[in-house]
Amino acid sequence: MAFSKIARRAKIKRRIRKRVSGNAEIPRLTVYRSNKQIYAQIVDDLKGITLVSASSQMMKETEKLPKIEQAAAVGKLIAEKALKAGVNQVVFDRNGYLYHGRVKSLADSAREGGLKF
């Protein structure tokens, strides 16, 4: 039986979330990718709160850039905001997406920005 694209991603997401959870010391950096935008947030799962968030929608100066460069800018912004909030280590949740393209670009630039994961 073939899964639809959405069902396949949901299955992968459940498998990842069984192992990946964020807490106050090491929160979870999660990524959501739509067709036009990319969003990232750092979450403390024990308290159920978002500590820091960033998206390509917030950044008007990057709207003419290619999507991979937008994702890199979002990664740099989320790292900058996280370090200001006192978060320097996270666990990465790719949210069921393959680790390439925009997701990889965001993760790499967040590492360059100072986040450890």
C-alpha cells in the first residue's frame, strides 16, 4: 500500500518525535517548511512553550533571494535570537522532512551562528 506524501511525512515525524524531545537545558529546534516560507522555533516540550522563533516571513530583505538562501538567513536569525535568550545547545527536529536543501541550509547556518547540535 502506497502512502500519500502527507501520510509518509506524518509517519516519519512520529518516529522522530519518539526519540527527540526538548527540555529547559536542551530545547528542541523544529523546522516547518511550506512551499513559499520556512519557519523555525525552539521549544521546551516539558513546559510546552516556544522560547524563540524565526521565519522567512519576518525577513523582508530576503524575499527576493532563492529559498535556500532564505533558509540560511532564518538559521542565522534563530541562532542569534537563541544565544540572546541564553540557549546555546539544542536537539534538531527535522519534522519529517529529508535532511537536504532548505532544511540542511537552515541547520548549517544555525550551527555557524553558534548553536550546538
